[in-house]
Amino acid sequence: MSVIRSIGAGIGGTFRKRRLLLYLWAVNVVFALAVAAAPLVLIQKELGHSLLGSSIGVFDIPWLGEMVLKYQEALPALAAGLAVPALLFILLYVFLNGGILGRLLDREGPVTLAAFLSDCGRYAGRFFRLFLMSLVFYAVLFGGLLSLVSAGLKPWLEGARTEWPLLILSNLRFLVGLLLLSIVHMVFDYARIVIVADEERRAFRALRLALGFLKKRFFRAWALYLLIFLAFLAGTALDLVVSGRLAGPSTLAVILGLVWAQVMVVFQIWSKALYFSAQSEFYRMHPY
């Protein structure tokens, strides 16, 4: 019951602190425009003022294939151009997470830009140390645990006589990896919560306290995490359906597609805030 209460209280917390969504949406838009500038110039160069541009879809495979062949010598630079922004985006959210949690946990405090940025700066160092620790956990997860899972499934995969066992076992391996990933992510979410809620100054101790907290109530905390994740998946599925219906070369379709894309950006931001808000409420309901 505390799981549902925590989610309900978490939803209420995100709406009380809804100005957070505005700050995060603005950051996402600015970052996306900066990253998309170069690809947009390339697309404009190739398709601008041409009849072909009116018939190209968002994921037109033949056209994308032609672009890959045409610019294959520049692919390493383009790959680096994507990897660097991805890393910067991760580091940006390491910084922003402090502001999100700081404002969510301060129930009566204002959600001003100054207070938000102050929290970002206050917790940045400790959150960055947690981020570095998480890399070790992810390395163990992908380099060790998933390798063991793959080794355990290998005899079944090699002995499969039809495509169905291969499909089922491959999906099973993916599901196991996803569940393990959710556990690691959840552990570090609670470590961040410990830092903010208890003003813990040592990142390693915060991680140890989070593990101690989860040890006593792991399955309830995990159920909370997975329920929010299922809601996120449902929203993503809805996005695929609506985006498919809005695809088209008409001006109205383009405008509606852009509006819907921003709605989904806000939904994704809200989902992230809900994780923090609901897990913070769960943490408060179970003092230890």
C-alpha cells in the first residue's frame, strides 16, 4: 500500500513543483537546438528548395542510406559529434538532478530559478562522485552479470532448431538486462535522495546507506520503480501511435508533429521528476 501512496504523493509533488518542468524543458530545447544545428544544415543543403524534400519522411531509409554512402568518409567525425553531445547531456543531468531533488524535497520552499540553480551547484560535486561510482556498477553489470546470463543461455541458443526459441531467449536476455539495469539505477536514485534528504556529504556513505535502506524493503521499492517505468512505456507506445498518424508533408502535419514532440518532451521530463518525487516520498515513509 505504501507503494501506491508514494506514487500518489509523488504525482502531487510534481504538480506542486511544476515550475521545475518549465526550467528543464527550456534546458532540453536549448540543448537540442544546439546539437541539431549541424544535421539541419546538412538536410537543408541536400533537400532545401527541392521537390524531393516534400516526399521524404522522418525516417526515410533509402535517403538515409544514400547520405551514409555520400558522407561515409565523414562518418567517424559525425559519430564523435553524436557521442560528445550524449556525454555532455548525461553530465548536464548530473548537475540538474541536484536542483530537481533539492526543490522536490523542500516541500515548502519556492521553485525559483535562483533556488533551483543553487541546489544544482550545492549537490553537483557529490552527485558527480556518485556518477563515477555508478560507472563501476554498470561495468560489472554489462561486463559480468550479463555475460553470465549469455553463457547460461548459449547451450539453448545453439541447440535451437527453429526461430522461436532464438526469439524467446534473445528477448529473455534483453529483459534480464533491463531489470538489472533498473536495479542499479534505482540504487543510485536512493543514494542521491540520501544526500539531499539527510544532507549526507560523503557520496560513498550515501550509497552504503541507500543499500541498507533497500535491503529491508527492496521489492516494494523495486515495484514502485517498475510501476512508474510501465507508465513511461505506455506513454512511449502512445507517442509511436500518434507520431505515425501525424507523419506527412503537409504544413499542418508538421506543426502538429512539432507540438506533439514537445508534449512528449514534457512527459519524459515529468516522468524523471516523478521517479525522484515518488521515491523520495517512499524514503520519507520508511525512516530507518
